[in-house]
Amino acid sequence: MANDFNQQVIDEFRANGGKVGGMFEGAPLVLLTTTGRKSGKQVTTPVMYLKDGERVIVIASYAGADHHPAWYHNLVANPEITAEIGSETYHGKAEVVEGEERDRLFARMVEQAPGFAEYQKKTERRIPVVALDLQPA
């Protein structure tokens, strides 16, 4: 089950200062905590990220599924988020990036992790790109 898998990644991340093994070994991961748009509960999801200046960029690929991941819907409804990178925790605001900037950032993520190009090929939807503006907690 995906939630069990995510929880294992989250536990390993927190136990090892942001480092994990398996399929995410060596990948830049952020633990993104959003507020559930229906439940109102805090939900944490491990997501690959890309640095863009001071911002952290995440891609709502959902491995190429035909619908957006729950965390994306959550942050659209409530853009106040918490992010864990390494052993640091940040508070911030999420903003969906559109147009040429979206395309530029998506292309940069594909350079870093080519699998994102495959995810886009698998779905008709335009995979969203989200910028996180973070401040130390």
C-alpha cells in the first residue's frame, strides 16, 4: 500500500537526517506536510525536489497517473506547508508555477531525474510544478 511505503520512507528519512536508501537513494527528497483539504489533518508525503535559487521546486507527477496527487490538491486549497530537508524543518507557502517558468522548471527536473519525462508521457494531464518559498521553522 502506498501509505505504508511512504511511511517507511518518512521514518527512514527522519532517522537518518534526510538520507534514504532504496529507489530514492541519493535523490533530493523533501518531506512535504500539507493540510488535508477534506480532513483538515496534517499529511506528510516524501517528494523529490529541485533547488531554484531560494525556492524549492516539487513536481506533482504522481508517477504519471491520470489525476493529481492528494498533496497537490491539499496545497492548492491551503498553500501553508511545512517542509523537511535533511535534518532542517521549514515553514512556507506553496505556489503553482505556470507558463514558460513551469516549462523551464519541469525541464530542469527532467535533467536531474529523467523519469519525470516518462511520467508526462504516461498521462494526458499537464503535470503541475509547485514552488515552495521556505523559511526556517
